[in-house]
Amino acid sequence: ATCPRVIRVQSIIRKHARQGAAVIIVGERDHPEVVGLLGYAGSRGHVVASLEELEALPAFDQAILVAQTTQNTGFYEKVRDWAARCHPHYKVFDTICDSTERRQEDVQALAASVDAVIVVGGRTSGNTRRLYEIARQSGKPAFHVESEADLAEDDIRRLLSARTIGISAGASTPNWVIRKVIVGLETRLFRQRSPFHKVLHTLMHTALLTNLIVGLAAGGLCYAAARLQGIASYFPFVLMSFLYVQSMHILNHLTGSRADRYNDPERANFYERHKAFLTAAALACGAAGLLIAFSQGLLPFLVLLVMSLLGLSYNLYLLPRSFARFMFRRIRDIPGSKTILIAVAWGVATAALPVLSHAGTFGWTHAMVALWTAGLVFVRTAFFDILDMQGDRLAGKETIAILLGERRSLRLLKILLGALIAALPLMAGLGLVPAAGVVLTACPAAMLAILLAYERGAVLPGLHLEFLVESHMLLGGLIALGWGWTAG
């Protein structure tokens, strides 16, 4: 369907051409929109792309001026001034699309506030090219790229001296393409700083790709929960939590790679290249976790076995094609199931299983600690869902972020983090957990700080943001470790 704004321009041209007026179209001669507009102007149509071409036209008794809907607003303003000065009887129509105008104004403001600008979008897109021209006219280094690979080494060296880099994109550029550029740029800039930064980036990158940081975060969270619940023999459960989470996350990436191809293409390629090794590692971790659970009793073993089977079957079709009329043939087809099930699984593995094995009972205090750990994981998972919204839509996922929308999802997460921050001081005041456990409030407080920084645009989606989010639960384990040392 033709854009309503373009239809309006066509109507203006048709009307005035029939009345005998010359039609001057400011735009790109070969652009499909301009070609179509010329069809409505007939022999009275003239296309200009510069003031020189405009001034070269003969003077007309009657004439109208219209612009391609994605035209540079700054240039069209000059055309308007020229018409008012030289041919005040010409009629000038404001035909530039509102969203295009706003985007151009945004790029102009962005270029004024940063040291360099990168515009992401197709090289054949007139809209994107004009954004690039506006950025370049600011006098700041400007780059037009279709993908992260378009930035040459010389470009990266020029960008190293920039304290702030602004990134904009054409209206039709998908978010996952923009994200790839951000991640690629972040990686290459960080690695170029020094040999230390290069090694640090490699370690962070490896920890994220292999889910090692996720497993360590689960172990740290389990230790923190054990300290809150007064469990002395915590080590088997810390190791079990690490192995279980490590196994499940690797297997889910292996079986759910379609979304990764949009959200994190590098991870998808990594899993494709090392599928055999990662499958073996995931199965070995899962088996080792079950053995540790069995050594702690039959109940922990059975609970972990059921959770493992549910995790393995999350992306698999549980009903045959003959049941196609049913909406939910896989667990993942249930809207919002991923975020909730991951949070529940982590809560059980890190907080509930140690208590069931150690004390044989599960009271209100234990339930509150399990809910607190599950709440941290829910926020972490839902935040990644927000970052992955476009890729998840393309892959057919219905996450909580997609169901609620980004704004309402962020509001929900901030409310939950506020509750998690208040929970431990309240529980300590009631004597349900040790008073020293209040220091673990730093975990949800750190996540809230990350969330607010993301909302302000202080941090962008990429390796550093992902590592920060995964590390805030590992922080709980480190705090609990310090608490244990000071307590003797």
C-alpha cells in the first residue's frame, strides 16, 4: 500500500498540474517515489536535487514546489527561502514526512552532542543517506554503514579518539541490525585500547558465549541463599546449581538457535561451529549435577531430574502434528513461559533444594528466600527479553516483554527490584534472616542501577551490558563470601 503522505503529494500534484501550474519536485530523480510523482505531473513536472538546478529552471507564471517525503529538511528550507525571495507567487507545500523530519532533527541534535556519528542503514536508501549527510555537515566524523563489517581499521582508529559516539539509523533499519553494529563496534574499540583490554575482552566474551558466567552466577546465588538460611554444608548445592544452570542454558541455546540468529548472531555461529563439544559438555554437566543431587538424597535428585527434563523439552514439540489445532504444542509456545520457568527453576535449585535436603522441611522463611532469589532471576531474564524483543518476534516467541511492551515491562521490573531491595531489611527486622544478610540488598540495587542507566541511554546493548547483568548475581555470592569470612 502507498504511504498516506505520498498519496497526499500525488493529489496536490494532480490538482495543480490540471490547473496548468508547473510542478517542481525536490528530490532524487531515480527514486521510485519521485518517478511516481512525475507520472502525476506529466509534461509539467521538473525534478531538482540542488539549488543550482532550481535556479536554472525558467520562471513560471504558475508553479508549485513539493518535496520527496524523505527529503532533507534543511535543504528544503533553503528551497523555501529561495522561492520566497525570487518567486513569491510560487506555492510551496510542506510534504516531508513528519517522522522523517523528526529523525533528521534528532540526528542534527545528536551530532551536536557527540564526537562522532555512525548512521546504520542501506546505502541505496535515500532516507538513510540524508541522515548521513546531516551528520557529516556537522563537521564531526560521520560513517554510513550497512553492517559492523563496513567499518575499516582506519575508521576504528579514528573512533578511538572519540569520547562519545552517536548511533542513528534509517527508519526501516531493523533493531537487530543496529544492535549488531553496536556490539561489533564495542568489541573492536575495546580490544584496540591495550593488550590488557584485549585479554579482558576475550575472557568476558568466552564467559558469556559458553554461559560460564551464568553458571557461576547460579553458584554464587546458591551460596548467598545458603548463608541467609543458615545452611552450613552448602558446597554440594553450590556445585549442583552451577552444573544444572550451565547445562540447561547451553542446551536451550542449542535447541533454540533461531532467535539467537537475530538477537546474537555471533552466539548462534559459535554454537553451530562447536555443536558436538557443547552438547557433550551440557550433558556431562547435567549428569554430574544429578549425581550430586542423588548423593544428597532421593528428593533433591527427583526434583532436579524433573526440572532437567522440563528444561530439555522446552523447545521440543511434545504433541504430534495431528494436534496442530492446539495452540501449545511446546512449552515455549505458552506466552511468557520462558521468563517464569527460568526464575522458578533457579529459585528451586539455588534456595529450595538445599533446604529440603538439609532440613527436610520448607517453612515461610525458606519460601521468602526462594522467592527473593527467583525474583532476581526473573528481572534478569525479563530484561534480556526486552533487549531481544525484535528477534524474539521474528522467531515467533511470546515473551513477557512482547506481551507487555517495553515501557510497561521496564516499569514492572523497577517495581519488583524495589520490592527485592526492601525485602531483606524487612526479613532481617522480623528475625527471619541474619541481620548481616542485609548487605545482599546490593544485588537488586546494582540491577536497578543498570536498568536506570539503560533507560537513560548511558549503556547500550552489547557485551558490557550483558556481562554487568549476569555479574550482579555473582556479586551476591562474593558478598556472602565476605560475610562468611568476617563472621569467622
